[in-house]
Amino acid sequence: MDKNQKFVITINRELGSGGRTVGKKLAEKLNVPYYDKLLIQSLQEKYKLSVEDIEKEKGKKHQWLDDLKKAFVAINQNKDELWYYQMVNGEAGDMVTSEEMFKVEQEILKEAAEEQSCVVAGRSGFYVFANHPNHLSIMIQAPMEQRIARVMKKQGLDYEEAKKAIKNVDKMRENYVTKYTGSSRYDTRNYDLVISMNGKTEDEVVEMILSYIR
């Protein structure tokens, strides 16, 4: 990946691995927007976008894309962390997505990447940008005990509740990826880098990624 050209970095991650924080920190270091489910779904809800709407607007100036470019600043506020873990606790996860919504997500992300370089968390980014000429695909994992401890701390769950939440989200995310991409999120052929958080901080992993890019 050439960071001097327009690029896309996609990060798939396991719940509780710290991969989402890595993505945000990496985007900050590279001074590019960070996009995830929260931003994409908020756009869909606000503008009631369809694939046809996006196709019609291609090449034009559109308010929803301006909103997307501005919104990555707000993602650094604590409120999105609360939303994220409420979703996990409620077992809604990433899977409440229709085929139409999946197509809209793809188009939104592709349009955003046409505008400027970005970091994309989840949303089957490895698949959406598989043919992008300057794309780095990353998977971030962590040992189960480390994941459980992180979710317990973030959500205030006990051990068994955190373990159950992780298993539910793992299953839903795998079903989601398999359904819409025909691949497994655990297939390492989908990634340029597969990183274990075992014994590493988020900042250390960010530096590892930056070193790889350099």
C-alpha cells in the first residue's frame, strides 16, 4: 500500500480484541476519516438511501457524503462507545442487515473512498474493496480470555455474560460475512495482515501497521 496515493485500510476484528480502537488510532495517525457501522447506519436512517439513489447521485455534490466526511470527528466522542456496547449487550450485533442495506453500505463506502483515503472498520471491507488498487486488509484477533476481560470492563458484565455476548457476536458476524461475501471472516487469504493482540497494546499494534506500510 502506498500512503502517498489515495488508499483504503479495512480492519476486521473480533469483539473485545481492541481492533476498533486500533482502527480509530490508526486513522488519527494517518489523518484520514474512520468509518464504521455507526456512521453508515446513521446515514441510511437520516437520508433513507437506496442503491438507486446513490447511483443517481454519482458525480454530483450530495449532502449525505458531506455528512459522512464530517462525522468521523464525532466518532471519537465517548457516546459511540456506549452505543456500541449497548448493541452488543442487546445481542443486535452487526447482523440486522437486509440485502438491500448491505448493497447500500457497499456503495456508501465506495463513494467515500473515491473522495479521500480512509480507514474502514468491519462492514466486510476486505470484500467491498477487494479490487481497490491501493487497499490494505487487516484482521485483528485476541485470546478469548483477553476479549472477555475487555468486554467485562467496557460493558460492566460478569464473566459468563461477557463470554456469551462474544460468542453471539462471533456467530452473527460470521453468518453475516458468509451470507453476503461467500467467504469466512476467518479465512486468512482475505487479509494482508493478521495480528494477534496477545501481549500488545493498541498503540503498539498501530505502530506495527505503520511500519508495515512504510
